[in-house]
Amino acid sequence: MELIQKIIIYDTLATLKIREQSVLKLYYIAGFNETEIAESYQISQPMIHKIKKRALEKCRKELERKKLKYASIV
């Protein structure tokens, strides 16, 4: 992955709420499943699923916005 791509991804993740960032990191990086994350937050698994889904949608929208922005630079 190129440096500019990494910067865009980290910048995109920074736009999320702390809980959304944590859920994505625990799920995709640390390898926890939704039930394990829910237990650590003491909330339901469906709520974790909703947080994860919402965070991914925010990332998609933000990446699309950044794609348009950076396309005009390159």
C-alpha cells in the first residue's frame, strides 16, 4: 500500500467517533468477534453490529469524498 493511501485511510478513521474506531480496530485488527466486543463494552451484540455497520458506511462516504478531492490533485 502506498503512503498516500495509508494517510487517506488513517485520516478517514480519524473522522469516526472513538467507539466506532475502537470497534473497527477490535474487529478487523485484533480479530475479536462481535460477541466478544459486546461483552467488553457490556452492550448487546446487535448494537456492536450496528456500530460497526454505521462506521463502515461513514468510512465509505468519507473515502468517496476524499477520492474526489485527491483525484483533482494527482
